Amino acid sequence: MAPPGEAIRATDADDVPDPAAEFAFESQVDRVQDEKRLAREAPDIPWRTWWFHSGSKWYVVLGFLIIDIWILSLGFETGLLVVTAALMILAFYGELLLYQYLYYYPPERLPGHRTSFRRTWFRPVPYGRWTTEGEVLRAGGTVATPEQGPDPREFL
């Protein structure tokens, strides 16, 4: 033990910072600061767009699950199992239609297979309301499918 008043000197090599590690840390901090500056200057998509296009999907499905559990619990509590089963079928169908209405994006079609959109009991809209293509269609634009290529009217 050192007597009081005498400074204790560190002799471990671990206490001396490594110049290469210090340079790597500083460059990483600089990179993070540059990314933050770029994010503030040129933001990506707005929060509203992100929420409607991808953020809300989980919450919509969670809401469907809550509604289903609510119907099941009321049905089991009252003992009306046939009515509960019918309500669950209607709820599943309504949830399917609502999800299709909000988020439907058609699968890629085969190049030789061209059909126009037809409303069915399972596909109420050609593109979901909360998709990018749905917004373009509602604004009066056209959506080019992969087999059609670019729309020639866009170049006039």
C-alpha cells in the first residue's frame, strides 16, 4: 500500500489506449454523426406513409385477434356455441375482406397471362388502399404490371 499523498502510477499496458482502436472508434462515431446529419437533411418517407404501408399491418392483425377473442369469450360465456361459430365465420370473412381492401398486392402474373381485374368475393380491389400502387390508382395514375412494361403515356 502506498503511503498517503504519494501518487500511484499505472504500469499496466491495458491502461494505455491503442491508437488503432481509438482511430476506429472515432471513425465510427464520425460515420454515425454523418448518418444522423443526412437523415435530418433528407428524410426518407414520411411517418404517415410508413405507418399506412407497413407499420400498421401488425396492429390491424392484432385488432382482428382481439375481436375474435371477444366473440369467442362472449359465445362461451352465454353458451350459444352455434351462434358463436356462425359469428366467427362471419368475422373471419369480414377480417379477410378488410385486410384485402387495405393491403392486397397481386402476385406476379405469368408473362403470357393477361387478364383485367374482376371483383370477386375475396378480392374487392385491384390494389390495397394502403399500398403505393393503390395511392397511384386513386390519384388517377396507372400502374404498369411487369408484363406490360412502362406505360408509353408517361413519356409524352
